[in-house]
Amino acid sequence: MNKTPQLKLVLVNFWHFPVKTPHFGLISLAAYIRKKIPNIKIIIIEGINPYKKIIACQPDLVGFTSDTLVYKKTLQKAKQLRKKLKTPFILGGVHITALSESFDSVFDIGVLGEGEITMVELLKIFRKKHHFFINDLKKINGVIFFEKKKLVQTDKRKLIKNIDELPYPARDLIPMEDYYLKDQLNLFGVKRLATLMTSRGCPYRCIFCGSPVQWGSVRFHSPKYVVGEIKMLLEKYKIDGIMFWDDLFIIPEARIKKICQLIKNEGLDKKITYFGYARANLINEDICRLLKSINVKRLIFGFESGSEKILSYLKKKSVSLADNRKTVKLCRKYGIAVSSGFITGTPGETLEDLQKTYQFMKKYPLDNSQIYILTPYPGTETWQQAKKKGLVSKAMDFNKLFVQLPPLKLLDFLRKDKSSFIKNRVFLNKEHTNSIKYLRLIFKMQKLAFWQNLMFYLKLIPKDLSLILKILKVQLFAKFGSQKAGNKVNSICQMSAENSRD
């Protein structure tokens, strides 16, 4: 009996900047493919420029994933790789799902939306025929490809209803010990933090969010599935922290209650510290008490604005300033740290609106906050609005869609304003593009967030010199751009660690 020849599939994620969390799409996809396709070798390659690694693998197929910000880089690298590799290139991810018209002929096939079932069908065809024929591709839902230079898109792929049918992500295919499980510099005593998703999608439709594009309707893993994965992470990787990576972890309430009960039944509330994303309109005394009981130490929210008008616009009237204020107070009461982002540059946002956000930050100082610019990503309502104004297109430089402000440097703290941060960006609030007062206030908010974050870190620092020095490096030297100073801190940290051992 002839043995089926092994198929070698390389899955690639190009980084825009170094990360500490694995790409969930790739490890979930790999796990499902491995479950359904016999005798297949899957290699996951991530990095800033893993060009040589990809070539060295000599794959039968290469699968790329890409968000919008890294799409230009993914495209460039794929074109370089095409000169060395003649194997099929398949592209998936949120960008091509949201903006299929930007698909490039360097790729043979694009996979739209959830990729598990689609990829398995493609691999079965390739294993059988060693090629992708147009007539075969037309029978597969959820793909795009070129036929005689014309872009063809097949019917939409139906969502996976019962996501408990998916195996746990294939974390064994990524270098967990090398960088994902290293000391996370976490101020809650966590040394080995792992990420976990208990659901797909979000029931809300904020105008700036791309989650509905990729996931469609929200679906949930069962409490038994979730707690089983937590136990596996503890036993296999010796983790002591879990970050729930869902868009919104705390729904439905009945499911969260069951998850918390199972966590306590298994004693996982004593062994692991938890973090996750939440929503202010869903926070109440019962939820806070419940999360506190399983050792949740931090919740991340999207407070977005201190102006009721702007908040209502961004979140479609689904949350109020009263919800945000209540949330800060309740989390403080139960000892849960609060993190949030604040959005600037919203069309129609006045100087008075922005001032209200600044005053909210001052009155309700958070444990960690970030200042963002409203950015029109493909597939969102914000993109559609920006497209009508001619601000974005499929042929644009996607590097302009960077939501974060540039990191502060030492000289920035001596300046009153820094308007250059909107240069080479899509800035939607055209009325204030040249407003010194408006841009100065954004800069002022960024500096306030920096000092508030730093004060929170300093309050929680244990009596551990090495950790203190690491924090100084991250919060000060790294942001000030002093490589020499950073190296010096590294040296002191090493000496401190050695002294602690002695």
C-alpha cells in the first residue's frame, strides 16, 4: 500500500514590529489542518524579515497572513520570494477579507474570512492534483483568484457554528519558550503569560473596529472547552498568567459565571492571574465580584472619549460617559486595574470635545492608557466615510494607517506641542489639521498618559531591583531612544540578578 507523500506547508506572518503574542489565526489554522489532513508538516514562521528561513524550508505551499498595516511589506516579500519559489502562494487575513480588490497576482489564491475549512479543501485538491485549476477553485467558497487577469470571488463561506469543534491552537509549532513565555515585565507578579481566545467576534459594531469583517457574528467556546485549555496551558507551559484575547471576554454573563465556577473548582484561581477585554456598559457589581473571585487583575476598556457626543458617535450609542465613570469606580472598589484607549481626530470633534477627554483623564486617572488617532481601516464604517472623501483607496500607502502616536522622546517633554505626529497619516478631522491648539492638546494628553502610566508602575513595583531597572528601561530609556542607556540598564539588570542569586 502506497503511503501518502508528506505535504510541507509554511505559514508566514511578517511583523511590523516585534511582538510577544503568537498570531492566533496561524496557530488555530495549523491545528485544524493538522487534524484534518494526514501526513502534513506545518511550519510557522514569524518575524521582521524571515525571508531566508522561508526559502530554506523548500515548502510545497506557502500561506501568508496579513493585516492592513503590514500588507505592503507582505506584498514586497512575497514578490521577492516568488523569484526563488515556484510553489503556490495563498494569502489570508483581515486585510484581504476587508479589501479583496487589493489582491495582487503574486498570490495564487486569497482566502476570505475564517480560513480553516477553506484551507483544508484547498490542500485536499493540491494533494490530489499537485496544482490549482480554475474550475476546481470556482467550486470552493470563500476564495478569490485571477482568471485571465480578472479578479474572481466565489460565494461567501459560512461561519463555523460550533467552534468547540476546533482543536486547541497549535502552540507547539511556535517558539513559546524563546519569546512568548519569557518574563513579560508584568507588574502583577506574572512571569509566564499566555494568550487565549474564548470566543470569535463581537456583538457590537463600533465604527472603527474591523472585528466584524473577519469574524462575522459572535460565537463562543463552551466553559468546559475554555477551562480545559487553561489547564493544558498550566500543565504544558507552566504559565502563571492568562490574557483573554477575545474582543469582549465578559459575555454572555451566564457563560462567564460557569467559566468562573469551573476555574474555582479546578483551583485555577489560586495558580493563575487573569486579564481581559471588557465593556463599560456591561460592568456591574456582580461581574466585578465574580472576576475578582478568580483573580482577574486587569481589565481593558475602550473609553474612547470624554465627550458624550463623540463617544456616542464612535460606539453607536451603546455606551455612555456614566458607564465609563461607573466602571472606573467599580473596578477600583474591587481592586481591578483599569486600562483604556482614548481616540482623537474624530470628524466633528471640537477643541471643547477634546478638552472633555483630557479632563476625564485627569479626574479618573487610569492604570494604563494610550492615545490613538481615529484611523480608517478597510471594512469599517470609518473606511467607507474616508473613501467617499477620497482619503483612502485600494492603491493607497497603507503605512499611513497607523493608529498609535509616535513614542515620546526626551526632548518631547520640553516642548509645548508637536504637530508633526499627523504627518504621513490619514487624519480625518480636517477642520483641525492645522489647529495648533487642537494638536497641542493631543500631545498634552499623550504626555499625561505617560506620567499616569509611570506612576501606576512605580506604585506596584516590588522590592526587586532587577524589575525596577527593566521598567525604567522600557518606560524611559527605550522611549527616549537612547540605545547606549538601554544597554547600560541591561548590564545593571544582569549584575542585580547575579547578586540576587548569591
